[in-house]
Amino acid sequence: MTDRHDAEVPDGRGVPAPRPAPLPLPPATVPAGPQDGDVTDEMEEAYWSVHDGAAANATVRQVLARLPRITALIGRLAWHADRAATVTVLFCQLASAAMSAFGLIASVAVLQHLFAQGPTPDRVRDAIPQILLVVGFLATRALLEAAVAAAQARVTPKIRTALECEFFRLTAHVRLEAVEDAEWHDEVHRANDRGLFYARQIVGQVVSLASAALGLIGTAGVLSVLHPILLPLLLLSVVPVGAAAVRSARARFHSFKRWNALQRRVRVFSWLMLDVDAAAELRSDSAQGALLDEHRRLTTKIAAEDTRLGMHSALLNLAGRAVGGLGTGITYTALAAMLIAGWLPLAAGAGAVLAIQAGQASLTRLVEVAHLVYEHALWVTDLLAVQERCRRLLPREAELKAPGRVKTIALRDVHFTYPGKDTPALDGINMRLCAGETVAFVGLNGSGKSTCAKLLAGLYEAQRGSVCWDGVDVREMDAQSIHRQVACVLQEPARFPFSALSNITISTGSLMKADPQRAMDAAQASGAAGVIAALPRQWEALLSKRFKGGQELSGGQWAKIAVGRGLYKKAPLLLLDEPTASMDPPSEHAVYEAVLRGRLRKDQITVLISHRLASVVDCHKIFVFDSGRIVESGSHEDLMSLGGAYAAMFTLQAGGYRPRAAAAAVEEEEEEEEAK
């Protein structure tokens, strides 16, 4: 009988394990999520929303201080994308602002003629040349603005294309450990989702910003020509309008950030109701009603919140217009006083009214666009920062290339620890692999098998020790050249949405070209030939339901395609990481017969990682991993005679295939032998 105290001590060292707190009885009802107050309180901020609402929290000084740097950044991007179009935008934008100012001055001249002394027909005839001049300025401005739009249409797609191509070139080539870093993963997806999107929009926004700023400057210049005292009046008129525009812009950005969070909350339920993986259980549990009730509750809250935000925005706009109207009234009162006092001619006063109205429109537009540019520039800057980080994470480039044939690969005292981990994944690994050998890595999950295979493939680099190909440390070789000499077949292979043939040939970096006989040999050896033969268009069949007539394969069928892909590469090093886990027994047997006994290349090093020890029996050498170390190595016979960890695992698995009565008889015989 087992002592109760001993039963609480799994390691048998006499130290009681800590007892968990007793679990109380669950409540009769529990909310599915936040019920009252802000339904977004319990939502984590999404990786793609970190800059949402940033403009709402920035002061006017912060926005204005950053705008010149943003404009310079976009200018550099545009210059590199298309210099001619960039110069056209700059020149035409300046000329358009000048035409606007000249048109305003010409309008004042028209008013002077109309308000002059004499018969009305004579005054109108005298004003005709000035009217034609105004029309000419306006027409020229329209042509210049059309030229700006055309040049912008040329440069904007080029900026987006250049940024997108560079972004994907960098992210596709960074080292594997970077891709496996969750922080890098979030940064890259954020840059892809938001940075590239706003990179396309921000060019037009900067052009609009410049147009509004130049328009405001031109208006101020016209007023200074009419009378210097009109400039303070312009400020008195436009500052309240600008303040209202700032408040309105901030409210919109706050509203947008809140709306995003609300939508993410409700999408949780939308996703569950549309998810294929959850569909069967959702229906078997009759859970649709519960999800629909919660979805309806949340959408009702969102509708109420939308109404509240809309009312708040309407009141804010009303207050802004009231304050702006008050400022405009004061301005016009002062302007009227100047006219009565004779400080300003009537025609100049009318021109001042036109200029002030134009200044108000320019400032309102300037404030609105400035907030957009400020926030969207954060996303573009984020994109450029991610690209720069990726450049530092690119694989090593060197003149020395990996050989097309290798006789020996040696690992010498190799250590490797994953970022953020204290326990090493590999702790002093030593092994020697020779051409023509089949080698197996076995051990428990997390023992270091797959990590060691990734070091052999050049996907990781040893932090201590060395990996040598024919005596040359791989750190002296070009990293991509090593990748080209290694074929990896993984337990969960990539399912490329291309043709069946492309899924085979992509291992050599080609989607369009194939060596027909080589592809056939690989497909037959892997069992993929039978899969492809059953498809409607065979080699040309598209393996994705995203396309019309596309085919969907089972997990086992994809595994055969993946093995065929690895064999097609004809690399000197073939790594198979649980390649047959999803195959049926006959298919698995056929693959191992082809890979382990009838390999297509006699000088190939084949490394097999498997938990099914029956598949490694015929390997030349078996390495047993435990906690990042190799604890045993040798042939199957050697390890079975050793009676260690491998023998125990093999015996345990073999026992599972015996009938229960036979297994009990064997155990009884073993006990009798031990007793003797």
C-alpha cells in the first residue's frame, strides 16, 4: 500500500509538493463578457492599433513641430520614387498658391472698378479686363491643380510599390529566430496592415497640407498688401475656427479608437459563428442561440454608443461654429469701423472679406489634414523602422558558398538557447554525420531534436561550438547557399496554393519550370504520384479552394506532396521531421522504403526525426536526446543491448501492439527471469 505522504512526492525526495488552493463551487450564472459601463474595458489593445488616436492626444505644438519632419520624410520617399513627378508636384503646388493670391488681388481690382464713381455701364466695362484676368488666374490654377493630381497619381503608386517590395524582400529573408519572435511578428504584421496602407494615402495628404498652408500664407500676403492692420483681424477670425477644428478632429480620433475596440469585441462572436473549425461543435451543442443573444446585446450597446458619439460630435460642431461665428462677427465689426473711419476703401474692404473667408477655409482644412498626417506618419515611420530592423536580421552573406556535395557534417560542443529562455535547447552536442548514412534523432518532446535539425539546416546558428561541413565552419559560408543544399520535410508542411507540380518544384526556388523525370521520380518515391494522378488536372491541378476548380487535400496527401518536394530538391542533406505523422500505415511504409532504403541519391545524408521508433530500426545510427544533450547513440541493436532510455521507449511502444494477454504473459516471463 502506498503511503499518502509518498504519493504527494512525485520525485521521491521526501519534499511535499505544494497543494493547490481548493476549488470553490462555480456560480450559477456568469457573464460572457463586460456587462455594464464601457464594453471595451476588458479588451487588450491589438498590435495593429497602437497608434490609433495618437493625434487626439497630441498638443497643437507637438503636431506643428512634427509636420516639417514628416513633409521631409515623404519628400525623400517621393524623390527616390520619381524625381520628375516630385519636382512637378512641388512647382505646380507653389504656382497654384501664387495664382490663388493673384486671383484674389485681381478680384479686389474688379471691385474697385465696380465701386468707382460714374455710370454703372461704364464701371462694368472698365472692370471687364480685370474680370478676364481673374478668370485667367482661376483657369491657370485649375490647370496647375490638375498637373499636381496627375504627378501625384504617378508618384504615389511608385512609393507604395517600392516600400512594399522592399518590405516583403526583407521579411522573407530574415533569420528564422526573428520570425519566431512574437514581438517581431506583431511589428511586421502591424507594418503590413497599417504602414503600407497609410504610405499610399499620406502623399496626397501632405500635398493637401501644403496646399492649405500655402493658401493661408497667400491670404495673409494679400491682406498685408490691402492694409497691415488686416492681419490681426485675420487672426481674430481664423483662430476660433482653428480651435473648433482642433477640438472636432480630436473628438473624431477618440471616437475612431473607441469604435475599433467596440468592433473587435463584437467580432469575437461574429468569428465564432462563421468559423469552420467551430461549426460542428456549435451545432451539436445548440449554442447558436447563446452566441446570437450575446451578439445582439453587444451590437445594441454599440448602436447606443454610436448615437452618443454622434450627438457629442454635433454639439461640438455647433459650439465651434458659434465661437467661430463670434470671431467672424468681431472681425467684420472691426472691418466696418475701418471703412467708416476712412482707413480702408470700400473695394479693399470687400476684398478683405473674400480673403478672410478663404483664410478660414484654408485653416480648417490645414487643421484637419495636419491631424491625419501626424497620425498616419506614425504608421509610415513604424514601417520604415521595421524595415531597418529587418536589415539587421538578414542572414549572413559571404563569398564562400556551401558545397554541392558533402562527405561529413560535424557538430562540436554545440550550444543553443532560445531568446528569453534560461534552459538551453542544446547543451554541448557532438556528432558526426557521413554521406550515405541514415541517421535518426529520437527523444521526448522538447529534448532538442528539432532544434539540432534546424542548426544542421543553417536555420539557426550555434551560440557556442561549431557546425562544420567537410571541416569548414558554416559561419564562414553564405547562409542562403547552405539553405539551398538542405531539403527539409516538416510534420506540418506548407500548403502552397499553387499547382501540384509547383508544390513539388518550389523546393528548388521555381514555380514555373520543372525537370519532368526528376519530378516523376520524387512523386513516385514519396507516394505523391497516386495523389496527383487522382486529381482532375493532375500536375496542373490547383491545390487550394481559393481558386475555381481548386482541390483540397487531406493531411496525409499533403505529407506525401511535402516528401516529394524534399526528394525533388536532391540536396546533399535531407531532414525529415516526423514526415509521416498524418499518413496511413501503407503510405508511411512506402515512404520509409523510398527514403531510408531506396534513396534517389547514394551520397545523401538523411536525418530522420521520429517518435515512432519502429521507423528508425534500420537507420545506421540513432541519437537519443534528453534535455538538450545526447545521452545515447548507436545502431538499434547497440541501443537495445545497452538497455537504457532507447530500449525502454522501444519496449514501451512495442508493447502497445501486442494483444493484452500476450503482453501480460511476456511481463510475467520477465518477472520470473528477474526473480531467478
